[in-house]
Amino acid sequence: MKFITVRDLRTSPAQIWKALPEEQEMILTNNGKPIALITPINESDLEETLSSVRKARAQSAIQQMQFSSMSNKIKLSEEQIEAEIKATRNQR
């Protein structure tokens, strides 16, 4: 996986776009911290790619909530869990 900086993106975007199909994924960084994932897509797989990214984010959020709940020994009811999910979705 290749890491590129915001500066790289500004100064040589053509090189980045040219390398993207071969790299498949690039991590965009700002001040050494990752801020975005750049991946090639096309019209035919746009919706499928977006759906996959959204599923991965949802799974990650669930795992984080489960880990937090276990480490803090917090017991949530199903209603409380649903409320947390709804609040998170409303923040987007």
C-alpha cells in the first residue's frame, strides 16, 4: 500500500492518477497522519464500492462499541444499542 501526502496530490496529481490502477489503494496523509483512502472506481462498480465501504465502517463501529462495552463493563439493553446506532447515523 502506498502512502502519499497532500502535497504530493497537489504538486503531481497526474502521477498519482496514473499509478492508482496498479496500486489499487493509496493512503492520503496530512502531517504524517492518514486522512483518506484513495481507490480506483468506475461507473459500473460505484454503488458496489460505496456499499462495501459503508459495510466496513458499520462493522468497525460495531466492533468498537463491543470492545468499549467489554472493557468498561457497560451493559446496554437492546433499546439503548438501537438508540446509539440511530444517534450515530444522525450525526452523518
